[in-house]
Amino acid sequence: MRAVILNSFTGIDGLELSEVPDPAPAEGEQLVRVRAASIGPWDLAGTVGAFVPAGGSNELPQVQGWDFAGETADGRRVMGFVPQPWMGIGALAEQIAVPAGILAPMPDALQFTEASALPVCALTAGLLVDAAAVGGGDVVLVTGAAGMVGGFVVQIATSLGAHVAAAVRRGDAEEAGQLGAEMTVDTGGDLKGAVRDEWPEGVDACIDTVGLAPDGLACVRDDGAFVTSVPTAIPDGARGIAPQTVQVQPDADALAGLAERAAAGELTVRVAEVLPLDRFRDAYTRLERGGLRGKIVLTQ
């Protein structure tokens, strides 16, 4: 089968589309014909060996890719992300063998491209909102609210009755508003000043998806919540605030619920561009350039 493999930890230059042996499912695993696979910042990080210090394999070549949607041999539509993407079990391939327990059913109303854009980002967003204990009436500051994780955070938080302030670049203000943010703050300016002008005591929670730890924490009221998806940007606790981070893992039940919400139109799944698998290099280059408002998806 064809797969995108990494031959060296040299970034995009280390990638190639190659023929590799078909996967042989072990006991408890399910073979999936991959119809669509999306890529994110973690895919770029993997090409330079970012996961090796954390225990990831340094053996090469490695099949790349995390998020996927596809079909099982008996025709079931499924979706998920690989549990150990740095260990050579990659989704940028024609087939993938994964533990059956990580697969979530894919609703008929979703396309494969949309489904492949959900797993990592939507699950991470759900974890962030849960960790911040967001509830009705809360004021929540979301950094990177126009990004994929941040955009899902905005939608999930507003569905709980929270009031969302989006910290984004000026050019992303409209996008954040369309996702449900009630106001926007320019991350290029005085974030604390802008937020404290509106809420002098501070917001109830800051959910940080881009690593604005010190500035984001300064916007939170005493005894409020600060949660980040950037593990290298956890600030020291202050004023009764105990900062947290989250680490996403496959969760078929949670993903199934999020997929049903997307199928019902309750969550918007943004796909920026769809490319065939053989244009993987264009996809990675576009991702590296940044400024995307949605996931890049590779299909076959």
C-alpha cells in the first residue's frame, strides 16, 4: 500500500510517498481503509523528532498521520486518531490497523473529510472546557479562538451558556465571532488591559490554545481557572489560580458524541483544503505557512 513515511528528522524534506507492506491486524485490532486523514501542528512537530525526548521512537522510517476517517472491511464508517502516532502507526496510508476500542462510529450526515478533521482537535477542546469547569453564565477568555482547537472550545463553551471573549489576531476577529464569541481582543495589543476594561475583576476562566500563559493568566479573576493545551506554557499559580494542562488520548465514546453534534449542525467542522494523498508535500507546506482557518485533509 501507499503511505507517507518519514525517513529522517529533517522536517518536510524527510517525507516521501512510498510503498510499504499492508498492515496485519493483531488480536484486538481492526483494519480500516482510510478515506481521509487530516494534518495538524503535531504532524509538523513529528517530522523534526519532537516526540523522541518524550519517549517516542527514533527508528525510521515512520508512517505519518494522526486523525483519520474510513471504512472497516464489513462497511462500517469509523473515525479516530492513532494512540501512538510517533511509533510508526500512521494514518497517512491507504490502510491502518488500530485497536478496535479507539474507533468511533461516523454519522451518515458527516463526510469523510469532515470526520477526519474532528478527533484530536474536538477531543482536546472538550478536555479543556471540562478542566476549566465552564458553566452557564461564566465569562471565558479563549486564546487562539479562530484556530481548530480554539474554535471548538468557543462552540462548546457557548453551548453551555458561557460568554466567550476571543483573543485573536485582528484579522481573525470575524471568524471568532461567527463561531460564537461575543467579543474579540487583539492578541497584538494590551490583552490584560482590554479584558480588565470590560471585566475589572477578571474573567472566570482563560482557556489557552496558543501559549499566551502570562498574559492570559493576568486576565483571570482571583480563584478562577486557567487551562492550556500547550504543556510548555504552564504559568506558576497565583491568586488562588492553579493552572492546568490537558493531554488528549483516544476516547471513542467522547468522539462519538462530538461527531453526533457535528452531524446535527451543533458544531461547525472547518475544512480549509482537500488534497489527494500524493500532494502531501503541498499540504505540509501550507500547514507550515500558517494562517489556516480549518484543517487540511488528504484523501484517497
